[in-house]
Amino acid sequence: MLTELLSQDPNNAFARYGLAMEYANAGELDRALDEFKNLLTANPDYTAGYFMAAQTFVKATRNEDAQKMLRDGMACAQRKGDAHAQAEMQAMLEEIS
């Protein structure tokens, strides 16, 4: 269903995020990371995408990529005034650094 939505609207942030999460939960980490990249390219202010992409990078043992994603996500959260998301990403960054 998500892929059908995306065929009609490739920039649908909700569907793209959902598809990325489905791939991540299924252990298809490379496919998930591709979808997170597509999501954040089209929707750079989708704060949750940064956090979940970082978690996926950690699962893929790519901590440097996760750290960059978290820093980008914290900048996004700061632009949007989302202190909670910023704090969550800061905590994760400290945990994996």
C-alpha cells in the first residue's frame, strides 16, 4: 500500500517514512537507508526521519554516518523549535560517540 501511495506521490513524507520503517523493521537496512535518504531529500524538515535513520545506521554498524545524521537532525529540530527531539538526538549522539 505504501509503495502504491508513493507511485502516485513520490514526495509523500508519511508514506516514505512508513516504507523506510517497514524495511528497517524487516532488517533490510540498506533499503531502509535509501528510503530515509529519499525522505530527507524531499522533506528536509521531517525531524523524526533523522532520528530513525540514525538508529538504522547504528543497526548497520555505521556509527559515523549515524553521528552525522544526528547532528543534521538536531539542526533540523532546532530550526523547528522541537526541543524534545533535539534532546533525544543529543542523548543518542552522546551514547554512540
